[in-house]
Amino acid sequence: MFWHYTEWTNAFLIQLVAILVAFLFGKKNKVESKDLFLAISLVSPVALFLVSAGVAGAIFLSDIAAIYLLFRRNNPIKINRINVFAFVLFILWPIISTMLSNAYSTIVLGDNNFDVKIFPIQTFRYFLYFILFAKISSNTFYEPSYLMKIFKVQSIMLLFIFTAILLGFFNIMKIDAWNELIKDKQLGLLGVGGSMFLYRGGVGTLSAISIPLIYLCFIQGSGIYKYLMAILIIIVFSTVLFSGSRQGITFTFLAFVFSIILFKQFKNAIQITIIGTFIIFLLMQNDAIRETSDWVFSRYDILLDTNIDLTNEIGSRNFSMYDANKQNTELIYKLSGKGLGGKIYPTESDYYNTYSYFGIIGLLIYAFFILYTSYKIYLNWKAANDELVKHILVLALIISIIIPLFGIQQWYIMTYGSNNTINIYLILFILSLAFSSSNNTNKENRNYIEPVHNKSNT
């Protein structure tokens, strides 16, 4: 189990301290305990325990929070269009796809290539994804200023998490729990440093999601908290840079650009960029991170080396795509995929992985959910008049724009493993809040006079 690894123990204790500080911060700002539990769980990346060998069977605090929402009786799920789409995406089609694939492989091919452990684990997790999204999107019990308090609690958690990962890259503390768990020491494959149970792709994803959330807290903050958020933005950029996640640094930068444009805070952004660039330059002069920085630079060779033949380079990196193409020769697999537990060749393309798991039908459902979500949030944003509500919807809009971009790599909703599950929960949380406010944005009088938040509903 996890407690056999010093790295996991260190990471767990850091997360525990972060939770305590965030909880006290939230109570001081009059956030209810139940809401604190939900908010903190969605940014707690260190797994609590295992239900099976490997990272796919890891259980997180966010899983427990989703189970809590499941049994919260005074928070019913409304049968509306977005929740129906989410149900088909997360529950209905994955189960149908798995049943069709296994029936065909057993009856027609006489060969059932199926992982019986993955199916119940992943089905249950998809069920929890749906519960969290549908429960929150069905209700409008968050008043905007109260919601900002929840985001500020999450930003305090993120301050601890990203600082710990960055210190791990400095070799100041050993928190590389993910590498230790999978027992893989290949520097060229996984990199070095602290991960707080996040693979480098997961660090990159969390960075891209966190930037607009932190930026919102920054422009809404004041005093020392505002300076902390400015520092946190720099820490996030430093962390994702040293993680070596090329997709992560690219989309974190895009998320920052979208934040500057849509939040319309150009002066502050320029100041943070100049100071952050200078600080990152100073960090890279430190001998303690020489090993990490050398590995990071090798990761970006494809972008910096003018002598690299990009066609050959991309072809050499896509050997898994060649193997994946061979597995879907049967028409049924092209239509419905291999299903949950179906042993596929994972690739760098999340869209292709979705096709391999759930076929053309599943891929269309996946793409439609993303596009519909982005479109509806955009309409809500255009309809909102209240400045704070508009800013919260901007946060969701940026996330909805980043989602299809992140679909070109392997760490999003249809991810096979669970080590990046908090990224999925956090994305769904932000998107669901945008839908839960849709009724409010359509009111004739958009200005909030009284809080919508109600203790009986939390």
C-alpha cells in the first residue's frame, strides 16, 4: 500500500497541512463545512488508498465527495438536456459499448480480451463524474460572492500543492509518489522531481485549469491575498515548465492569454509576466535543479532544434498509433470500440483513445458534449449583466475553450487511469457551476439583491 513509500507519506502530509490551512481560511470567510469539504476535495491530488494494484485503482478525496453528493437527498438531479448528455457520455454508452464488444469477441471471435478489474473501477468512477456534474448543475444555491469564497479556498490549496511540486523539482523534498508507485525510474520517460501523485501530463493539465481560477481570485482579491495570487501564478508557470509537459506549458500559456483577454486585466497581466519571467530565469540558474532543467530542455528539443525533421520525429513518436490502428479491424470495434476494460493501445491523442474505447459513436458523443457545453456557457456569459457573475462565467468559458484543445493529448475525461481524476472533477465542477447559474443569467433583473445560497441545500 501507499504507506510503504516515503514519497507518498511526505506528499500526503503536505496535502493534510494544506487541507487544514484551507479549511481554517474557509471558516474564517464563513464558508460552510459541507461546501469546504467539496471544494477542498477537488484540488487534493494525493490518493488516499488503493482498491487494486496500480494507479487505476487509487481512491481520492474527490471520489468520497462525489459519493457524499450522491446521498445528499435535498439536492435532486434535474432531467435537463445537459444532464442527459452527461449521463449518456459517462454511464449509458460506456456500458453499452462494453457489452457489445464483449458479446462480439466471445460469440464471434471466441476470444474475450477483457480486464475484469478495470470495468467495475472505471464504471464506478464515471458514475461519480456524472453525479458530481449533474448534482451541482441541477441547483442554483450558490450566490456569486459566496462562490468566490469557495474559489479562494481552492486557490489556497493550489498554493500549497504547486509550491510542493516545485520544491520537489529542487530536490528539497521527496514527494514523487506517482513514480514510486509504478516502480519506474526511467528518467527519459517520466522525468524527475515532485509530482504530488500527478504524472507530468496531470501537472500540466492542473496548471492549465488552475490559471484562470487563480487569475479570477487575483482580480477579485485585495491586500496580501492579491499578492499571494500573483505569486501563485508565477509558481504555476515555473512548476509546469519544470514538469516537462509540452502540452501542459502550451495550454497553460493559452489559458493565461485567454484570461488576460476575457477578464480584461491587461496591466496586471503584463506586470506578472515581466516579474515571472525574471524569477523563472533566476530559478534556472540554481544548481539544485540542473538535472531537472536538463531533462526539461531535452523535452523541448523538438521545438527548439531547427535541424529536427518534424515529419520523421512525429512518425517515430506515433508508433502506438500504428499499433492502435491494427486493433480496430472489425466493424463492430470501429462503431462501438473495445469498451471499458478492453485492452487498447493508448496513444497521445485523447480523441483516438476515445475512439478505441467507445468507437465512432462514443467519439461523436464525446465531441458533442464538449461543443454543446462550450456553446451554452458562451450564451450564458453573453446574457449575464452582473460583473461578478460574468467573471465566474468567464472562468467556465476559458475552461470550455481549453477542453477541446486538451483533447489532443491523453489526460482528459476519457482517461484510462485515475491518477489525473482530480483534474476531471475540477473541470466538471467549474462547468457545472456555469450551468447552475444559467437560470440566473436569464432573469430580467440580473443584479443580485439577496443571496441565493441556502443552508438547507448545502
